Amino acid sequence: MGLFVVHDFAVMESSLAILELFKKLLTTPWILQTLAFAILVGSIMALIEASGGVGGFIEYVQNQKKLVHSKRSALLLSYVLGVIIFVESSITALISGAVGKPFCEEYGISNAKLAFVCDSTAAPISSLIVFNGYGALLLGLISAQVSLGYIEGNSVDILLDTLLYNFYAMITLVVVFVSIWFDIDIGPMKNAKFHPFDEALKCELRASKYLMILPIVSMILLVFTFLYITGDGDILKGSGSSSIFYTMLGTLGFMLIYYLWQGVMSMKKYLQVSYRGAKHLFGVSLILLFAFGIGEVTGELHTAQYLATYASANIDIYFLASLIFILSAIMAFSTGTSWGTFSIMIPIAVPMAYTMGADIPLVMGAVISGAIFGDHSSPISDTTIISSLAAECEVVQHVKTQLPYALLSAFLSALLFFVWSVVQD
């Protein structure tokens, strides 16, 4: 529909534009790497499950260390892992889900609640502790505004000041913790139930916990390594899409050697399980492909520029940060990308704040918060989709059950941006 609008509803031109769009998507390296990542993740999750490592880990934390003995402690384990593993939002969600999933059946935790915990500790924590791709992108965007003369000072210092106003990420982490600790279910989450996991990927075998732990550790180490390599020695300048793709390949290679060495799998079984896991997530990669397509089309429609231009007229300075937060949220929700929203809105919001004499770090914090909120809530966001697959929860159910919590955090954030603007004046 978007392409029909762009091409004045000309059927032939619009049809050709659709073909060109997918040709462009399927020849763009970072998109291909992201799609491959989604498929390879299926292989890794299936291999860890089939090795018996998950069963061994459950035995360790539940019976030996007694770390998990209730629904609360099971979800807190996923929450803590989500906070600790801040290097890349997709990997954060996947590891939180892989660890938390085995406890869902044990303690009657709904798939939707686990998906909510995975998603709500992925992008929010990655946007707060920015030793990752988020930091690299934001630092580049801020440096551009410094060179244009809209901001004075060191780009790193400005970024750190801006992160203090990332209200949505901070509030979301608190809301998730409170909902886990007090077992608070609101809205559709009250009716969410546990649904059995895919039997084809399920395995009751309980082997060494290290069959699960070591692949996850290698995954984390490899992400840092490839961020360092792709950034020519600077982790903050590394390519996120390339790093996670090479990390998946490296982890699969490590698992092949390790599992064969431990004798838990033959080469034939390794290949069979890998194929089964990849096939299981092929549909997810198609959803991601269409999501990227929608993002391209909204770019062609100049939706973001229109909204920003429309909103910039007759704005009171007290409402600027809150309005920027809402606009960024709408853009991120519509396109499914926080990074794209950063790239569009910071060059628009900073000159607006400069002209009106507003606090620039506060306004940039509003952009980041709004983008994270929109991305967090969007059904076409990659982190939303990956969190759903990590918990084996339907994407639509995940969005519906998570939205009330996200809206609560967003309301408090918008209020804080307004109050802060008034207090600073």
C-alpha cells in the first residue's frame, strides 16, 4: 500500500517497485546477515537443547545451588542475565529466553511473561550501557551535530549527559523488576498461559551444564571479539549486524568441536539437529524481511520528516521534550527500528532545541527514550520478534501482553520530560 501511494496508485509501476524493493533488501549485506542470524539462532538453540545442557543447567541451579525455587526466582534469573549481557540486544533476548524457558513448565510461567522479560531487558539495557552498537551510532550522530555547531563540547561527555535522560529505559527496567517481584500481571497478561514448547526441539536429557554454559560464554566473547575486529580496534565502531552473524557461525563451529569431543553427538546428529532448528525459525526470518521492507517504504513516504515538520509549529518549550518523545515513539513503532529513528530524529530535534533554547541533552534523551519505547512496542521490531521466538510465544500475543507495561513506562517518561523541562527553566 505504501508503494502504491508513492507511485500514485499506478499498478505496473508499483508492482515493479515491490520487486525492486525485495531485490534491494536481499542484496544488502547487513539485512542478509540479520536474516541469517535469525536462522542460525534456531540451530544453536536446538543443539543446546538436544545436547542435554539445558537439563543439566536446570539440575544445577534448581537442585545443587537452589538458585531457582519459585516463579519469581526463575524470572529474576532471566532478568539478571538480560541486564548483565548488554553487548547486543538480540543476543540479550535470546540468552535470557534460553535460560528462562526450561522453568516455564516447571513453575507455570506463561510464554508471554518470559517474552516480556526478555524484550524489556534487551533494548533498554543496551541503550543505557552503550559499549555496543547503540553507543557507536549515537556517538556518530552527536559528533555530526557538534561539527554543525548546534552542540558544544566533547561528544563522549555529551552522550553520557544524554543517557541520564533516557527515562523510558530506566523506568522499564524498574517496572519489569517490580512486576516480577510482586507477581503483577496487568491487562491481557492476566489471561496468558503456558503453552508447551515445540516437541521437535524439546529434549528431556540432563547432561553436563557446561554443554549450555560454554556455548553461551563463547557467544558473548565472540561478539566482543568481532565488534573489536569490525571496528578496527574500537568496539564502539564495530558493525553490529556483521558481529552477530560471525558470532553465530563461530558459536556453531565451537559447538561442533566441543560436542563431538564430549561424545554427546555424532556429526550426523549435529547436522540433523542444526537443520531442524534452522527450519523452525525460517518463518521468523521472513517476518524480519517484511519488517525491513516496511521500514524502507515508510522512508520513501518521508513519514518521519512530515510528522516532525507538522509538530514543530507553535510548540511551547515546556512541551518540546515530551512531544519529541511521542514523535520518536510513533516513528519507531511504525518502522520497527530504534536505530533508524535515532538517525532521523536527532538531526531534526537538536536544531529545534537549539533554536528554541531548550536543553539539548534532555531533547536527545527524549529521542532515545521514544525510539526505544516505539521499538519495544512494535510488532515488526527485530527485538520483539526475537524475544517472541526465544520464549516460543506468538508475536501478536507478546505485543498485546507487553503493551500495558510499555504504555505505563511511556506515560511516566513523558510526564518526567515535561516536569524536567519546567524545573530547568
